[in-house]
Amino acid sequence: FKANDNKSEEHEINYRQFNKKLELLNQILSLISDINQASDEKEVKDCIPALLQYTGEYTDADRVYIFELMSEKQDYYSNTFEWCREGITPEIDTLQNLDYDTYLDGWEKYLIHNTSLVLEDISVLADDDPLDYENLKRQGIRSIMDSPIYDGGKLIGYIGADNYEISDAVNTQKILETISYFLGARMVNQKLLSRLDYLSHRDMLTGARNRNSFMEKLDE
């Protein structure tokens, strides 16, 4: 009877874990839908903290974050959003205005044969990429997965998870790539809208404010 009781208890635990995962997945998909339907950039940004939290809990990660390139010339990038498990030190303040060639360019070689960067053990970087290895080690990172965000084939950022559950890496990659796809679409769309708004208020030859700009100023 004791063996049966243990099996029943194990089954109950597995059932609760499955339901928790399913609940988190539904929350993630709901937030992705909200981001896709958001009317402006503020609505998108309001959704991201919860999205990262649910993603972190689903993947059992220590940290989930978003990096974005901060200039058209791809000179540098910054950690713009971050969620940390309780007890994990935030790193967002230490990861601002990082040089693209020094920190991000090295990741692209790992995307040649995979749709995401997947390192189950960062020690593989020790000889080939010592700068990144030491930077990751300093943050207490043992494993890392990053899904790229593209704009017309150009890498403009990524969403990543640190110290995720290795045994569930396949599902973690699917989740991160789904989020990166929709975030990328929103980021590109927002950039296009901002550019169109700028052009609608500027003279195409001189760059000076045009009649539309002055009329809106008068209406304020």
C-alpha cells in the first residue's frame, strides 16, 4: 500500500506541475496577443514585465531579459527589460550602452546553425570568447539561451533566459522564439510609425519643421 501511496502522491505532484505550466503558458500567449493588438508603444511596454515574469516561471529560469540596439548604426545596445527570480541580483543597471562589436557581434556565429543561441554550459566560451565568458560568469550564469530579434535580416536585439531548466530546453526555445517574433514585429512597426511621423512634420529637403508641424503647435 505504501508503494501505491507514493505513486499516487507523485502523480498528484506531476498533475499540479502540469496545470501550473499550462496556466503560465496561457498567460504568456494572452500577453503576446495583447502586445500584438496594442495601440501604442506604452501599451506594449506595460505588458512586458508580466510577460518576462511568466516566461521566467515557465522556463524555471533565474533571469529573463530583453536587449535592444540603441542606435541606427548598431554602435551599442542596452538591457531594456529584466525579470529576476527571488534572490537573484538584477543586472540591468550594469548592462547599459554596451559596445556592439565587443559584446553582441560574437553571438551571431552561434546563430548560423541554430535559430537561437543555446549554451547549456557557458564554459565552452572560456577559450574562444573569454570576454563574454567572464562577463557571464560574473553574473552567476551557468547556462544561457537567447532568441534574436531581427529587422530585415539585421540583428536588433534578443530576448534571453539565464539558468533555465536544461531538461525542458526545447520548449524554452519555442517560447522565446515565439516572443521574439512578435516583439520584433512590434519594434519594427513602431520604428516605422515614428519615422513616418517624423517625415510628416519635416521638409524632405531641409529637414526643417514643415506646415503640419506648425499647425499642430498652434492647436496645442
